[in-house]
Amino acid sequence: MGLLLVVSCGKKSEAKSQIKDFTKEYMNAPDEYRWSIDKIDSTKYVSKEKIMKMREAGGPAGVYKSGIQYAEGDIPKTLTYVTVTFSHKNDSNKTHKETFYFDQEMNRIVAVK
């Protein structure tokens, strides 16, 4: 049980760090939002084609700048995904959820939707 907790905390910490860097670089107004991680899990059900479509879409409409550059490398068959809730600092009614897809080791974000 203790090892599982340490691994889970490590994944959450790594996810927070990478999401913070990603939103700082690509989000249109990163300082206007608070965010929290809702869930970390893994999936084998997101195909390479779906990842490519997510990349082409560029994240939720109007949230991100165009031209997101994802880290190079193959898209793994098993992905770790992190569900995040964003809340506008000045308007609590303005919230949205996003899902960040990572490689299994959580070394890089491969897509966001």
C-alpha cells in the first residue's frame, strides 16, 4: 500500500509540473485560471489516429494558442491520462475540463483535449 501511494504521488507531481509548463507556454491566458487534477489513469483504447486528431484540433476551442509543439517520439499503445478542471479566477461559473495524455512514464504530453 505504501509503495502504491508513493508511485501515485510521484505521478501526480510529475503531471502537475508538465501541465504547468504546457499551459504557461500554450494557453492563451494561463494566469486567469486555477486548476486541479481530478484523475490519473491509463488506457489502451486511444488510437494513434485519435491522438493525431486531438493534436490537429489544438485542444479545446479558444483555450490554446495555435502551433502547439508536442515532444517528439512514438505514440505509445498505453497512455496515462490526467483529467484536469480549470476554473476562472474571477468567474467561478467559467470552468472547463481537459484531458492530458502522457506517455506511460509521464515524460511527455502527447495530446490534450
